[in-house]
Amino acid sequence: MPSPSSTEPTSTTEPPADAVLLDLDGTLVDTVYLHVRTWSAAFAEVLDRPVPEWRIHACIGLPGDRLIRRVLGEVPEEEVRDRLSRGHRERFLAAAEEGLRPTRGALELLHDLDDRGVPHVVATAAGSEEREALMAALGDPDIAVTDADDLPGGKPDSTVMHAAAAQLDVDASHIRMLGDAPWDGHSARAAGLSFVAVRTGGFGDDALRGAGASMVFDDPADCLGVL
């Protein structure tokens, strides 16, 4: 993983896209390690045993059921899955009430896209309650959002990406998706979008490039004028 001081993209900057699709959770709002902690607490409570946090981190960005299955390597009973998801959601929302922070440059990036007239929407795997908390952290900007409550499926499926891209009324090949996790890249590519990554999710460049990232930046601040 690159040093925290790295601010340069790992490839030649490409011309700006015609439209931009933005991941919310972990990309525009600094939440990844809060998710790790709250999932970890839920696993410990429900299963009465700890789960290695690196396993949880590797799955952050997936919908709850898929995260649970990948972390545990099995599909637990529905009642257990429900308790785990509820335990995570309640802890996350309680922590969100104390305040979430935008990632560095997130607000400036939204203003930059507005100023340049670049169409942009948000696509997130979060449910409506989590989405509201995340958007509040950004000051509730006037931007279209497609979330997990709108459509079935979730990352790495492309359903949400297709729906969000459809709002842009731009050919998919001219849309650039900004995300922080490999799952974002897999979803973007499945929808025919190009993928640009930020390191705010804590994933290394190899993982992000392996998911199709053409450029990798530290955070949204380093994407100004690029997307």
C-alpha cells in the first residue's frame, strides 16, 4: 500500500469524462473503518466470537448478505443474517449521529463538477437510512442518488450502476465512475463504465488496478479537474 503522503496518480491523467458517477460510502464520506468496527461488534455479539477485522475490511462495499457470506465462508440461517445486519446498521447509525466527515476534497469535487457543468449522480450500496446520514455529512447536496433500497442486487452486480448511469443520459462508455473499493470497479466495468479509484477505502493499488482502475488517487481532492 502506498505511503499516506502519496498524492500523485499512478498513471497518466486522462481527459475528463462527459459524465461522472460517484460512490458515496467510503469515497465521498469517510466511513470505511467505522463499518469495519461496527460489523466487528455485530459479529462478536451475534456469534459470540470475534471475526478477524481484516476479513471484514476486505468485504466492505458489498451488500450486507454478501459481506456476511464472504466473511464467514458460509451462509448462516436467515435469523442470524438478520441479527448481524441489524446489529451493524444500528451501531453505524448511532455512530453517524455523532457526526460523519467528508473525505478530503469531497465537497470541493462536487462544487468543481457543478462549476464545470459535468453531469454527475451518486450510486451507493447503502440503504435509505444510511444514505440519509451519509448525504447529511455532505450538507445534503442537490444531487440524484440511487441506493440499495431502489433496486434489487448490489455490488459487484451492475444493476445500481446501470440505473444511476441511465439518469445521466450519456453513453456508458463516456461515463467515469469514482470509487474506493474493488467492488466499485467490478460493478463499473460490468456496466460498461470506466473506473477511477481513490485510496480512501484502505485498499492497495494492486487490488484497485486489478478491479480495472485506470487511475488511482489518494482522495477526491486529488481528482479535481480530472473527472
